[in-house]
Amino acid sequence: MRFLTFHANGKEQFGILFDQDSTILNLSLYGQRHQDFSFPATLLEAIKQGDAFLNAISGILETDRDELMPYLIGLKDISLLAPIPTPVKNIFCIGKNYRDHAIEMGSATDIPTEMIVFTKAPTTVIGHLSEIDSHPEVTSQLDYEGELAVVIGKKGKSIPQDEAMEHIFGYTIINDITARDLQEKHKQYFIGKSLDTSCPMGPWIVSRSEIENPEQLSITTKVNGNLRQDSNTEHFIFPIREMISVLSKGMTLEPGDIIATGTPAGVGKGFKPPKFLAKGDKIEVTVEMIGTLTNVVK
């Protein structure tokens, strides 16, 4: 199942892709008209309900299509938001999680032996087709980083690696937009990673059951149609189960938490000379079995 959040008729709503990805089943509207289940108001609330919500959706999808017609809306008739438009916490990010990216940003000695973790503020998040602010007043080195993201679905602390995958609700795409000059100036990641609009996310969350092996997915990034990044999640240095286990040591992970798993080689800063983003640039991040996240710099 592909879960999404959107604007329609002036309201924020959520649903699932239905009927070969051209139609949405509006779960917000369905919930308003059915009182037989404590229906969540947002996708984040749905994620928190866990299996109870997923079981309810499975039952709804078994309903005859004619009965669902009042709740169907065309994908072209809505405006997509990020699946979780306002995360409760900062987005967790894993740095230099591909060997080739670690090398392009330094040298072979920069390949990490322990996880590098930083975060992005919740105010960075925007959706598919939303515009990325170029922030010319504070940066001249805006860069892209296409990444697979993990959405936590089950609360946990000190999670063993062999149980980690059970804590995942699903997967989405993130473009970890970065101001490289601010990153260098402040000698840390947070400010350079947390400018408004610097975390495009979406276009939807694909449920865990739909992706058998998230560590065997092709990932590409194009800028103005030109291929910049081309890799596969099989090249992670730290696998997803280890990310979840390490992050949960002494810190509780909760439903709706988001983990960006790192970016492969091909970022703008890695070119000689660098190829930073400019106004009008179109960035398309594609992850196999999820889709394409598209945004334009304004």
C-alpha cells in the first residue's frame, strides 16, 4: 500500500493510492462517514495505530469498488504534501553511508567505522512538486542528496538488530538538500542541513510489506534530466537494522520517526568544479519500488 497526504477542497487529508496509481481512496472522508473504527485524522495518527489501522485498511480494500466510489478522487485533482507534513521530531540522518560518497567528500580515510548521525529540523519538510527555496541571502552552495528514508511504525528502545525491521512502518524518499558553505562555516551539519524547504519528502510512504528487501533498491538522482547519482542501497556501509538498533540505544524511537539512510556518490560538491544548484533547476530522485520525488529550485 502507498499512503499519502494531500490537499483537496482546501483541507489536509490522507489516503492510499488506488486503481493503478491514478486514483486515491480518500481515507479522511471514509473515516468521517464510518464510525465502526476509531479512524485516525492524519497519516501520522494512522501510523501510531499500527496493526489495527493496517488491518482496518485491508478490510476496506475488500469492499466492492462501487461502494468505495464516493471516496475516490483522481490523483490529478489533489496537491500532494509530504506524507508526514510536520514531523514531531527532527529527521534522523545517516552521513557518509556509501563508500563512494565518503571518498568523493574526502578520501578513503573518511570512510566511517561508526555511524555518523545528524538531524534536520521538522520545518525543512516539503512535499513532491513543492519548490525549494534557493536562500541566496545565506548560501551560494546549495546541493542535493537523494536518499531512501525509513519511517518507524513501532515504538522501541534498545532494539536488537534481529528485531529492528519489525519496527518499520514503511519507506519513502528524501532529498537531503544541503548548504555546503554553511556546513563548512559552522563545522557541523545542523544549520547547513536545516534551511526551510531543505527536506523534500515523498511522494508517499510504501508499506513495509510491499518491499521485501529495502537493501537491494536502485537509487538515482537527475538534475535537469542529467543523471548525477546512480547506485543501489545494497552498498550501504551500515544496514538499516544497524541504524535502527544504534539510534535506539538509550533513545526511544517512536511511530512517525524518520531516518534518512544516506546518499551515494554524485552530489554537486563531488564534481570538479562543483555543480551546485541554481534557480530553476529540477531535481528528480527515484528509488526502485517507491517512485520519483520531484522538486524545482526557486
